[in-house]
Amino acid sequence: MKPKLAAALCASALMALSACSKADEAATKVDENPTGLVVTNARLILPPIKGNPAAVYFDLRNDGTRAVAVRSADIADAKSASIHDMMEWDSKPTMAEMGPLAIQKGETVKFEPGGKHVMAFELSPELAAGGKTELTLTVAGGDKVSVEVPVEAANAER
Ligand SMILES: [Cu+2]
């Protein structure tokens, strides 16, 4: 029993150590990005009606060495978020939650009005145009990438 306990202690010490060095190396975050995903042109568009969900758009490029599948999205100032795509239903464009999004090595996927978007539900009331929030994408396997997202008014150019 004793050796097992020692191993467990060691593992938790190691975890604490890596958590520390992660914070120290925040400046070199890009090099540490294990997903290989690069997010550019991100913006959150506030809903025209307060209380409605917001849409988040961005360009997502896979600069890594392998294909990845984006499993989920989170917005720091929203209670929940999901990845939506537009599809046709009964001859009308409808949005629906999409499953894991595979992105090949070197590929860019655009999240844009009329297409894929991240929908952010139950926004913090403090979130206002000109402010900022954070988008975190989680890929299959659990690696994450986070970026700062400027908040824009509902009538802003998309
Ligand atoms: Cu949506």
C-alpha cells in the first residue's frame, strides 16, 4: 500500500508543477497550443434583443501536424455555448447544433453569418459592446485553445 500512496503523491506534485509552469509561460501560449488551431477575426455580436443568445464568428485554421475534431466551444461570459450550423429544413434555413467538426491539417473553416457559428446562451449582463470575452475550443482528446473575443453591438458590421 505504501508505494502506491507515494506514487499518487508524486503524480499530484507533478500536476501542481505543470500547472505552475503553465501560468509562468502564458506569454509563450502560442507555442504551447497543442491543438494546432489558430483562431483569427473573432467577434461576438450581441443580440438585438437583450436576453437572446449571441453569435460568435471567427476563422479557424489548423496549423498543426494532424487533423483535429473540435468537440465543444465555451464563452467565458455565457452560461453555455454550442456550435451551430445552418441547414435546410422544410425548405427553410434553420440552425442546428452540429457534431464534432473535423478540420484537416492546413484547412481553414470559417464561422460566419449564414453559416457555422458559436451560439452563446445566457450572457453575463455586464457584457457590452466594446468589451471583451474569451472563446475556448476543446478538441477530441481534451486539448484546448483560447482566444480573446471583442464584443460588438447588434448593429455592427459583421
Ligand atoms: Cu445558432
